[in-house]
Amino acid sequence: MALLDRAIARVLPAVPKPVVRILASPYIAGPTLEDAVRVVGRLNSEGKLATVDVLGEEVATAEEAREIARGYHRVLARAESEGLDANVSVKLTGLGLGLDYALCRENLAAVVEDARARGNFVRIDMEDSSTTDDALRLYGELHDGGATNVGVVLQARLRRTITDAKGLANVRLCKGIYLEPEAIAFHDAEEIRESFRATLRVLLDQGSYVGIATHDEALIADALEQVRARGLSPEQYEFQMLLGVRPARGDALVREGHRLRVYVPFGTHWYEYSVRRLQENPNIAGYVAVDTVRRLARR
């Protein structure tokens, strides 16, 4: 199956763009803010929360970075005016991290302050390992400066993660999709799971608010047990899933009384995002292919 997944990922650049759009459509709200508003409204009506991502990474100019930042300001304004239960997730390379740390910090701080003024929240997404130190530094600077409406992401795949977790107040914990060198990252699936479990224990024991971001049933079961063992109320944690991935499992978590937040990406960079994500983690490419066949079969 792994060989098939990698083969699917390799041929993606040769697949016609309209076909990639069909493949990716369940997992991306669409190219416009109106698409994101529509999807978030539907999720809210199902009792689910959302976090909105304005697609765009590795920008080439400061103006591109500022435009992505303006996109987040527009999302925050619409969430407030429409009464949507949605916060935002930002990628630092989209805000200019690869160009200039100060530029990225300026853009991020402005989005965080806008969110604070509207009673909203900003999640700093984690990208590949070259950005980990800067992401944690920016989170720390803003949080220590009084911005309590900002959180960060940790990836269980990285060997450093359990150490990074100590002292963090608000974290999304995920496996991580970036394929890193074995010297800095776990490659074995069970090692990644054990890192996730151990990091979750550290975070919950120190009173962190955790977004438990996984579709892995074994990790969902372990998280539920950890939550129960500590007697946590639904306001003290949440589960998180990607748009279009295991929606029935997400429905079940909501029915059981858990908070569930769905990651909703949108924007004109949908094609680059789709191809890059599928190539970075071939397992996802295989999942998308199987899911697409199932959807076609149902039709």
C-alpha cells in the first residue's frame, strides 16, 4: 500500500488541474472567503467549531505576505459579523517568515491583536522543522507579552516535541505530515503514536488546553481515556479534524458531548496546497484516492 501511495503522490503534477480539484474538493472549502463562510456555517449547524486557514505559503515578496495577513483580517471580520464559531490558523511562511522575521512578527502580531479585539483566537501552524524554533519563539514572545489568544502546534513526529511541550499553555497536538530526517524525527508509525500519547500526557498534566488533532482511532481512544482519567470537562480540551476526513467519526464525538474543531482551508492557492500536502505525506494521497473511488462508487 505504501508503494501505491508514493506512486500516486509522484504522478500528481502530471494530473490535469481540474482532476486535482475534484480529488481535493472535499478537503478544501473553495477559492473564496464566501466558500469558507458557507462551509463554516454548515459545520456550526452540525455542532462543530472551525479554524480557517487562508492558503498561501513560501511567499516571494513582502506585499504577498501582507496580502495574506489582510486575508486573515477579512476572515476575522466576517466571523464576527456572521456570528460564526471559528478562529484562524496561520502559517508563518505565508506571513513572510522566509523573507524576514520582523516582517512575519509584524503581520502575526497585527492578526493576533485584531482577533483579541474581536474576542477571537489565532493558532500558529507548525510547518517543516526549519521553522520550529521560530514558531515557538514567536508564540512565546506574543504570549509573554500578554496575548493569551494565541496558541501553537506541536508535531509528535519530531523527537524534540515532548521537551517543547513543557510550559506551553495552548497547543494543537498532531502527528505531523512533514517527512523529516530520521535523526530528528520518528519514522515508525507506532513510535509516532507513542510520542503523541506521551506528549498529550505532559500537556494535560500541566494544565494546557489541547486541541487533540488526529484521525487515528487508537489515538482518539487513548485521548478519551486520558480525558476521563483526569475528569476534564468538555471546555478544557477539544478534538480537531481536517475538513472531509472521517466526518462520521467527528459526528460521533460531537454526539458524545466533545468539542470538535474542523480545519477549513480556502483560497486561490488551493492547487499548490493540494499537491504539496499529498506529496509531503504519500499516505494522505492513498487515502484521498481510496476515498474518491468510494465516492464515485456511491454515485
